[in-house]
Amino acid sequence: MTDRTDAIEDLLRSEAPQVLGALVRRFGHFDIAEEAVQDALLTASQQWHPDALPEHPRSWLIRIAYRRMIDTLRAESADRRREEEYVASQPNTPFSHPPLADHDDSLNLLLLCCHPALSSASRIALTLRAVGGLTTADIAHAYGVTEQTMAVRISRAKQQIQKSGARFEFTVDDDFSGRLSAVMRILYLIFNEGYTVTTGSELTRTDLTGEAIRLTRLLHALVPDDPEPAGLLALMLLIDSRRATRTTENGDLIPLADQDRTRWDHATIQEGSELILTAWSQGNVGTYRLQAAIAAVHASAPIAEETDWKQIAALYLALEQVEPSGLVMLARVVAVAHAFGPARANVLLEQLDRDHRLLQHPLTRHRAHAIRAHLREAEGDAVAAREDFLAAADMTKNEPESRYLSRKANGE
């Protein structure tokens, strides 16, 4: 019975964004629509039976949510009277027609949640809530804030969308490519937070990485002719394939070079490699395809010593031209160290630090100190390496990472 109940929960979770999209597309009022959808999902969880599901589950949910929305709108104060009159003039079951019920609103909902008027944090929260189906408590726990704080963030995001006059339907005149890029960036941020959490006792949160992969699969299916979502999906799969080997049984971090590659998920590697191979030749190569290509080079090496670091260094140089961020620059330093030696990498790091202050910037200083520590250790300067290892350990709030850096500082 548990498996059957889980099947219903999975069905409800997959249909929730479709139901929300149908209501928002018809009425707007993102916040009211989401409350109506949550009521419909609760009703379904109480009434549906694994052996007797509705013939058209989405239509059933839409009808229930629609009626809840009518009730809410009719209960609004006088400034809602226009909406009430509009709703009252509509038939009671406008969503029962199969073509409308089968309409896929997932892409528009993703685009709406990543509206440019919202901050990055608000886009992430709203995407996970509205499209991912995570509870406010789940999202708050993942990002290390209280449930009340996250609830306020999500509520303000909905209000901001309402005030901005954002439309649910997008036309050829809209900046679709820009909005699509924003969606991909948010999905990648969600994945990265799950892969190495910012704060806490665990290295990863598989609920976040799994949700990011699920939503990216959805995005790739919605825009199959765009190679960058395919590249993003390939990147996530290739990186996530190493998940089981990243920590010891005690939760301590295992560096990439020391991981047991026979335990990597080779089915996931094959899927990711095939995706990037297909997407690579489709138009100008963007940031996600370049990163996926780098991950594919790592995945293709049966042992760490056979990694083609020169190719990786060249790919990072190309990536730096497309996305000149501090983290990309630091990744190139690591590749150069493996390909050409620590001395050359140290010169590169010093140059990049002079130009971009990587050792001081809040987004790069922890990683920059950790990399410099490894370079100094490789050059035999144990005292200076210890200082950098300790500095990097002090800068991270991820406990497994901090323990690893502290052990390195002590020569372990």
C-alpha cells in the first residue's frame, strides 16, 4: 500500500504545476491560485484511492482548484468586485474540456517564477514552491532559514510578480532567451546548493540535487531544440554520478582524485555523455555545454592519473571567455596546476588575484585560499600552505569541507 500511496503523491506532485499554470493563465492572482491548488491537492490526497483514480486526474484537480478560487474571490472585499463579477459570468466547469486540461503550462510557470523583477533568492524559493512542489518548510530547511522567513520571502515574491503586471503567456516579442537563461541559472543554483550545501553537517542535500535534475529534464523536454538546457542536464548528471563516492561512511569529504571511480553511477555517466555529445555541435557553444564537456572528460578517465588535464585547461579557458567569473578562473588554475605544474598555476593565481581580488572577494576567497594552499603544499612550502588551509577552513560553514581543510592544515 505504501508504494501505491507514493505513486499518488508522485502524480499529485507532477500535476500541481499544471493545475497552477491553468489557473494563473486564466485569472492571474498567483498567490490566490496557489492556495486553491494546495486545497485541491489536499482534497485529492484524502479522496483518491490507488485502485480508483479519476480518469483525467488533471481535469479533476483543475475543477476543484477552480471552485476553491471562485470561493476565495467571492469572499474578497469591495476592491475585488470586478473579479467577482467576471468569475460569476463564467461557466462552472470551464476546464473540463480535454484540450485545455492537457495544455502544458510548465515552461510559462518556470519563466514566471524567474521573473527579472525578483531577486535570485526569491526566484529559487518560488521555483521550488510552485514548480517543484516542495513545502515551505522543506525549502527553509534546505537554505538554513526559518520557515517563517521563507514564507515571507515566497509571499513577497508573489506580490512582486502581481505588482509588476507580469503576464503568464509569453510572445515572440518577449525576451524569451533572456528569461530562459534565468531559468537555467536558477536550476543550476539549486543543484549547486544541493551538491555542496552552504551550511550544515552534511556535504550534500539529495532532495535539492534530485529536484534540480527533475526540473531540468522537464525544461529540456519543453525546449528540445535548444542545446543549452540539454548541456545543463548533461552537466548535472555527470557531476551527480559521483555522489556516492564523495564522502566516507563517517561523512568526511573525499577529494575527486581519491574517489573510487568503479562506484560512480555509470548509467548516469552514459546518459550525460550522450546528451553532451549530441548537443555539442548545435550552434555556438554556451556555458553549460562547456562545463558538461569538462565533466565528461573527468568521467571518461578510468583512474585519476589518466585525466586529460590539458584538455580541461583549454576548455576552462574557453569557458572563461564566455563566463568570466571568479569561480571559473579558479577552476582554470586547478586545471593548469595538474596539466603544467604548481609553479605555473601559482603565477596564474597571483595574476588573477591582482586583477580580480579573488583572495578577498566573498564569493571566491574560501576556494582561492584552499587552492593556494594546495599549490604551496605541492611546492614544498608547508608553513604557508597551513596558513591557507586554516583560513579556508575558517571561511566555510560546510562542516565536512571544514574538517577536510583542517586535517590538511595538520598534515593529515
